[in-house]
Amino acid sequence: MFALANWQLQRGLDKAQRMQSIDSASNSASYSLETLLTRNQDIQDLPISFSGSINPQHVFLLDNRIKQGRPGFDVYVIAQSDTHNVLVNFGWVAGKQMRDDLPEVSLPDRLNDAQGRIVLPSDNPMVTETATHDALWPKVIQQIDIQFIEQVLHAEVLPFVITLTQSNEQFIRDWQPVVMPPEKHYAYAVQWLGLGIAAFFVYFFALRARLRSGLKKGSHEQNE
């Protein structure tokens, strides 16, 4: 419990640091893709202005995305600049009543000066990918795995995602880099700490009672 309290505290501190980084990045002008690729610093959450061509037939639908209690998908497509391929998140679309009936989306052949943010995908070892290389398009995926996408497309892809932020009638784009605020992690840390202290005292008094009982029993046997 003490370890969980410390973990939640560290998570809260990390979230607070990231929110400060986001506020700082929000005050800067949008970067170009070429400029970002030359940066030696962390590029997470930085604003970007991007142009590139896309293949609207090769769509990845990230499963189990919930918006306002409705299930749906995040729509991802590879965009190709003059020199690189990068995965672009177009936003969220609602699913249909029948799970096998996938939503249809209308995508342009090209993005021109599209505004977005850099997102570094995280790997969740608890998630099992259900899509296969030879599955039909659009492909329903369970998480953003750049290596898997490269194998599907037989092409190199940059190790980050551009999440579009401009408003759009077809997609919901409510970019939320931090889902749980630091204050919530701190509250969980306090709860785990309290439970750990309570468990410690329960153990301490139970152990003391057992030792006293053992001493009394030993003294009684000696008297006999």
C-alpha cells in the first residue's frame, strides 16, 4: 500500500510537470515536421503545422474509444510528406449499433497546413492486438503500435502521431493530453497511505496481543 501511495504521488508529479510543459508549448508557434525532427529535446505535445498526401483507403480504426458515454473509434491514416510517413489522428467518430458495421468516413487526398499536436504512443502490454496483416480495410486495431503498422504498410513510419486539433464537422477533436489531473493522483496517494497506516496498526496490535497471549500461556505452564 505504501508502494502504491508512492506510485500515485510520482504519477501526480509527472502529470503536473507535463501540464507545465504543455502550457509552455502552447505559447510557441507551430513547428514544421522537419524542425521537430532536428530537435534533441522532448517533442511530446508540441504544436505542428503539417502538409502531406494520404491514402484515404488505408484507414486504421482505434477501437474502444468512449466519448460522452458513446462507443466509437479514433480514425488514423498515414500521411506522406516529401521525406517521411507519419500517422495522423483525424479524430473520433461514433460507432454503429452493430459492432461489425464500421463507420464510414470521408477523407481528403491531401492535408495542407493542418494544425495538430505531437503525441507519443504508449505500449500497453495488457492489450492483445486482434487485427491481422491481411485484414480488410479499414483495419480495427486495439492500440497504436507503430511497428505493426509498418509491417502492414511495408513502409517506415515516424515513431509519433500527429493529432489534428482544428475543428471539424465529421470528427470530434477534443485533444486531452492529461486525462486524470495531478490532484486526483495525489488524492489516491493519500488514500493508499491511509490504508497502509491502518493496516500497519492492525498488524501491530494483533502481533502485540499474540505475544502477550504467548507470554501468559508460557507463564501458566511454568506455574503448573
